[in-house]
Amino acid sequence: MASGMATASYELRFDSGRICLDLTATTHPDERLDSAARLGAWVVASGLVPVGTALAAVDASWLLGFQELRGHIAQLVRGELDGRPADSALARVNAVALEAPPAPWAVRAADGSLCRGLRTPPRCGELLSLVARDALDLLTDPDARASLRQCEGDNCPIVYLDTSRGRRRRWCSSEVCGNRERVARHRRRAALARA
């Protein structure tokens, strides 16, 4: 059970700094959104909907919609980083962003405080719109765009927002790619010491 929890927490990573970038990270190292159940878990864990929101409508069409948007956002972000505009991806992300996001609704918790809810169960297009709008906000904000970084980990394609002090963050995750780099450095030093 504990190992299953560790795997699940690794699979649902949210360390890139933006929901749109977290969505693009779901392809590495393997496809993490490979079922409607996993997509539903990602939608809740990402904060797109409040915990406890009914997501009974999540199905294969939702999965396809999120995977398609993920590809367009990845193409758009990569194009901006590499100085190669991806205008067809931009057009698609703009089109997805047109739908109104889910309407928020305040409800009383058991202790009487207000907490966030949704007026009606969210539709796929509404949630896709939230992610697309996040991507557009990111890429049209000069400060945020200047903080985009490619992970320096071996074979890691993840792009993240560097909000660290001094803007010196090197990895998408210190616990994952950073740890791998530290282990590799240690092994190189140990091998040199033995030689």
C-alpha cells in the first residue's frame, strides 16, 4: 500500500509552477493520463475543481480533450522557448480558452465557514478553458515568460516556472531530477577516488 501511494504521488507531480505546465509534464517519464480515472485524479489534485467535486462525466472524450490541449500547450511553450512561433498551436489554445470556466459557488462547511464549490458539475470544455487561459496568461506575462526554464536533468523535457530566489533553480524537481544529478555526481567522484 505505501509503495502504491509513493507511485501515485510521483505520477501526479505539480512542481512546475503553473497548471498548464503541470499538464504538459504528465507525459514524462511515461504517460500519466492514460485513463479517465487518472485524469479525474489529476483534475482534482491540480486544483481545477474543489476536493469532493463530482466528476462522474469524465470519460474517454475528456481524456482525448486534455491530451490534445496538452500537446498544443507543449508545442506553444517549446516554440516560445526556442524562438520558433507555433501559431497553429496558439490558435488552438486561443479557441479552447473561449469557453467560460466553471462558475464558482461558495458553500458552508460543517464548521460554518465558507468554502469553494462549483454551482454545477464541471463540463470538460470549461476545465480545458481554465488550463488554456492559464497558458495564455503565462505566455503573455513578460515576467512569467522570462522565468520559464527547461529542466537540466538528463533527458527531462519538463519546462517549469523558476520563481526561486535568485532565479537559480536548475531542475523541475529537486527530489527527482536534482536527486538523480547529485547521485550521479557522487558516483563520478567515487569512481575518480578509486582510480
